[in-house]
Amino acid sequence: MPVESNLEQINKVFAEADCLCTKEQVDAALDKMAAEITEQLGDKLPVVYCVMNGGLITTGHLLTRLEFPLEVDYIHATRYRGETTGGELYWRVPPEVNMEGRSVIIVDDILDEGHTLAAILDYCKEQGAKEVYSAVLVDKQHDRKAQPGMRASFTGLEVEDRYLFGYGMDYQGFLRNAPGIYAPKGM
């Protein structure tokens, strides 16, 4: 597809999308998450792993709110690979910082069904992390979680069960930078 046609289609999706959470609501959610993380882990010298690419924006905004010593690394595992539905888990980059005996926080953009997050959490436990926490900006509300009752340790927002983009979540690889949480019309 020519870039110009793609640009027109992406702009149309964004222009017609429903804003489910404004930038101000997201900022308030990030403040709340940071306070909870600080209370739980502020004295443990944790390592924070950003789940790429979706967790990049959430992690960046969250880190500036965590006013205690910590170490940062990233992990890259995905099920989407540019699609709107998830497939098989694909590992691109394992973490470099050793997590053995450490308090670990996995930061991602969304907890949808949770297959990717569950696999990453299991990986951290297998690598000998002392304790493993998860932090997600958005928890999508539905009953299709990978594990019954699955929840992140720290959650910013609970959002209805729609396809989402913005603050790290993408629409066909685009719109991760949208300043809020959006859902395309009809999705």
C-alpha cells in the first residue's frame, strides 16, 4: 500500500476514533501507579523491565515519577507483530540486566488477554527473580484472560473491551503516540 494511502487511512481512523481516556486521565493514572509502586518497592532497588514496543511510552512516563533508585532494562516479546489480533509468542530480545535475586517490575501498555505478560512473568521467575511485579497502564475488561482472575500488580486504568490505541498501544503499527486512549469506530 502506498504511504500516502496509508497516511490517509491512519488519519481517518484517528479523526473518527472515540477517546476513552484523556491525557489528563492518563496522567492521573500514572501518578497513582507511581505512588503505589513507590510504596511497595521504593526501598528495594528494583530493576524495571520495559516490554517493547508497547510499554515504551508507559515506562517513560512512569520512570520520571519514580523518585527512588532503580535500574532499567527492556525485554521484547510480542504476539501482534503489526496485526490487530495476537498470534504465537515471539521473543525478539531477552533482558540484559541479571534479575536473579532481584525485585523485578515488568511495565507494559496493556493487559488484554495476558498471554504475553504471563509468559514474561514466568520467564522472570525461571531466571531467579526474588519477586516479580507487573505494571500496566490499561487493563481491558473482559473474561478472556489467559488465567482466570489475572490482574497486574499495578494498574492505571480499566477500559472497556475494544481495540485500543494511544500511549504505547498501536493501530497497525501506528498511533502509539496518540495523547490519550482511543478506540477506532466500530472496533
